Amino acid sequence: MASSVLTDLPGTVEAANPYVTAQRQFDQAAAILQLDPGLRAVLREVRREFTVNFPVRMDNGSIRVFTGYRIQHNLTRGPAKGGIRYHPQVSLDEVKALSMWMTWKCAVTNLPYGGAKGGVICDPGQLSMQELENLTRRYASEISILIGPESDIPAPDVNTNQQTMAWIMDTISMEKGYSIPATVTGKPLSIGGSEGRPAATGRGVMVVTMEACKRLGWEPQQCSVAIQGFGNVGSVSADLLQGQGFKVVAVSDVYGGIYNPDGLDIPAVLAHHAATGRVGGFAGAREEISNSALLELPVTILIPAALENQFTMQNAARIQAKLVVEAANGPTTPEADDIFHQRGIVVVPDILANAGGVTVSYFEWVQDLQSFFWEEEEINARLTRIMELAYRQVDELAQQHRTTLRMGAYCLAVKRVADATAVRGIYP
Ligand code: GLU
């Protein structure tokens, strides 16, 4: 058995209610857009909330009941899309916020999707592989009335991966009686997954970081980077950014972080992490640091790639970075956002910065529907084009409204969803 996934991260999910944050962000954008009050009322709530309590047989023969959610915020522009996370601190309001952010993320990149999210309250580090499979299959079966290529398409998120998606795809397919690859994305290649999907979120983070630096007039070689989180997103971002010439000086995982002001050799950190399961103990580190200390390092660029609420009223004034790229969903509270804005710290918001994952999920779904698969080169080129275009459009709107990149991204996204809602009209 592995250990718990609970972390030494400074913020906790309880620190600020993520749904209150998401609604405050939306309200701010609705005001800038002078959105019609009826549309405002529709878009500031989630459309469907589904809670399931379900039994799982544990290895010792006992039965445990787990609670899970699948929330659909919006379906106006296409099927609902969004990941599933496993974490002890999953809550209804967290999943509602994440589903709303998925709607805006898909709209920022102009993918033909609405937004959804799922979560199960559990500590996957405390579960065996068999227990994880049992939990995943029963949860998939419980939410299967919502799931399908035309209605709602799950993907990996915090503490879920390709194997989780394979179990979900198999469970839904067995219930239908035939294989439905397009029912989830982030699957293994052998069952209809896409080239480039595992690295897609990190690749998107790299692309937007380059875009931001270009606009700020910075060369990668002049920039030091600290990355909080060494999961699928943080580790790939670190590797790709170093490949572009950035000096990655600090990384961390749930146990803590490592720091070397002269730069860390990321391929070597990746090998150490693969061998030991943590970044701590890496021979090339000058210092071992906590996750909260990592956020306050004297670096040019800070990349939160873990959980919500990492930047709050408590630490925002002490952040030394000039650029924050939100690889995680919801890492900045509205109070911290205001402090960053006042202090001239540029924030590339989550709904733009981490949209690379869902963009290649979209490619995976398209390939599955056509049963025709593309090469990685083509996927990466298309991903880069979409991320660069989204960045440009967000930046233009931010300048036009004299506001932050977050509000630029919200204006782009909310307007797209609002226009689609208005033209469809109200049923019946
Ligand atoms: N969980 C990822 C996110 O938060 C990916 C979602 C997807 O690919 O549907 O964007």
C-alpha cells in the first residue's frame, strides 16, 4: 500500500470555497460584458448535479461506501467534457467549480464542448490496485446514465490516469455490449487513445509560457522557474520548459520540494522520481524546501501545478515571481488575484494555461469517432496553433477592456457561451 495523497500544500480546499471563487470570477466578467441578467442567471449556476453513494468490496472482504459526483455545468456548445479526480478533499462545491471552469476552458479554445467534472472522495494512496479498480468500475456504472460520446466525456484529472480511463471505457462498453472508445479520453493508445495526450497539458503550459515571455520581452535563458506539483502536468511542464532553455530551479511533489538556484537537471529529477516516488532526496538539489516556501522563491516564473487555493490573502504579497502560469485549476483566490494585479504580476489564467489537455482530448474524441488516427507531429502542431490563437485573442480582449488576462479569457469564453445560449433560445 502506498501512503496518503494528503499534502503539505499551503492552502487547503476549505480555505476558500472554489465555487464561490468561480462565481465571483464569472460575475466580474458578466459585468464587463454587460451580460443580460437572464443569461447571467443561467450561466452562473451548474445545470446538473449528480451525487452517488456506492459500495465497494475491499481486499479484506468488507464493504465500504464511497461518495462521488458528476456535475455538468453547461451543454450549450456540445457534449459536456471534463476530468474525474480522486482525492480526500473532493467536495460538491469543488466539483461544481471545476465543471464551470471546464465550460470556459472549452470555450476559450473554441472546442465544441460544454463543461463537466467528476470526483470521488477517497484517498487513492490508501487503496490497492484491486480496490481502485472496483471503485472506478462501480463509480463509472453509477454515473453511466450521463456518460457517452454524445453526452458527457470524462478524462483524467488529479490522481486518475490512463488505467482509470481504460476501466471506465470497459465498464461503459460492457454495459452497452460493444466497445465505445469515444466515451472517455486520456485512454491508453491500445484502446483508442491519442498520441500526445499524456504530455498535452504540460505542452500547452509550455506554449503559453513562451507566448507570455514573448510579450514581456523575456528570453527563456533569462528566466528562472519554480513549479509546484510533479504529477502529469508539473513534470512534463518542467521537462518541456527546460528543453526551451528556461532554468527550472525548484520543483515539488506532495511530500515537499527541492531547490537549486543554479538550475535542476530535470531529466535526472524525472529518473530519481521514477525510481523513488518523490523528488526529495535528489542529489542535485541544494536545499529541500516546503511547498509553501517554493511559492515564495525569488524566481521569474511560478507555475502552480497542484490543487486550488495556493495563492491567498496570506501569501500573495510575498510572491516574488513576475509571471504566474496556472497549470492547476483554481490556484488563485480572487483576493490574491487583486493583489497580483496591483503588484503588476502577470497571471496566465487556468482556463487558458491548462487547456492543452482538453484540446488533445478533443483530438482523441474526433479520432475515435472517425476511427482514423493522426501522428504525434500533427497533434502537437494543431495543439500549438490552438493555444497560440487562444492566447492572442485573450490578450487582445484584456487590452481592449484594460483588464487582466483572466478577465480577457472570461470575456472571450462567456461571450461565446452566452451567444450560443441566446441564439438557441429557451426551451420549450
Ligand atoms: N482534467 C483536465 C482539465 O482539468 C482535462 C479534461 C479533459 O481532457 O476533458 O482540464
